[in-house]
Amino acid sequence: MCHPSWGRALAAAQRLDDLARLRRVRDRIDREYAQPLDVEALARGAHMSAGHLSRQFRLAYGESPYAYLMTRRVERAMALLRRGDLSVTEVCFAVGCSSLGTFSTRFTELVGVPPSVYRRQAAAATAGMPSCLAKQVTRPVRNREASTPEPQLA
């Protein structure tokens, strides 16, 4: 019979191994966001089941792998739309989305305005601003991340 501390050590080692795999998955999404990626392919690459990857990714990063991928795609789309030389459809396909409707819906959820409106507004709002600063200022904020105003006490 094994000593109880061995079981805890084995569980801790497994958790560290899972975290390393999750970091590799996140890094792959960051690198290959424009490629056709899905949870099944990401899980195979990490030698995990799709369900285990999804659960562990959500625990580690607070969102599903798909949500993380779409956020990366929307962030890149925002940069391309700010440039102003591509249509919304061209940007959609350039960032790896195959459906203009899904892209527009997700973009609107994250940014608060449709991509066509963002394209018009961003060109004027970030004119003359260095791209690194424009990226930081225009980064999408999810509803759960948005700060809530403190109640005013009279």
C-alpha cells in the first residue's frame, strides 16, 4: 500500500503537467489563430480529451478554448479594421473565421459595436496614434471584466 503523501504528490505532478499542456494550447491559439482550429484538434495536440481540455482550460484561464480563440481573432480583426484598407468580409477571412455572421456576432458581443461601425469609428478615433497604443486603448473588454461603478452614497 502506498503512503498517502505519494498520492498527493502524484496529483500535484499531474496538475503541473496539465498546466504546461494548457500553456502550450494557449500559445498555439495565439500563434495559429487564423488557422482552422477546433477543440478536438487542440486536444489531440495536447494529448488530452476534448472534454478534459475544455474543463481544465476554463479552470486555468476563466473561459473556454473557443472563447479564447475568438477573442484573439477579434483583437486581430480590430487591428486590421483600424488600418481601413480591408473590407469587413476580407478581415473576417483573414483572421480565420469562415462565417461572416458568426464573426460579426462575436465581434459585436466583445467590442460592443458591429465590425462595420467599428471600422468607421476607429479610423477617426485612432488617427495619428501609434499602433501599439491604439491596440491597448481599443482592446475588447468582456462584460464580466468590465468594472462596475461604485454605488454613490448620499
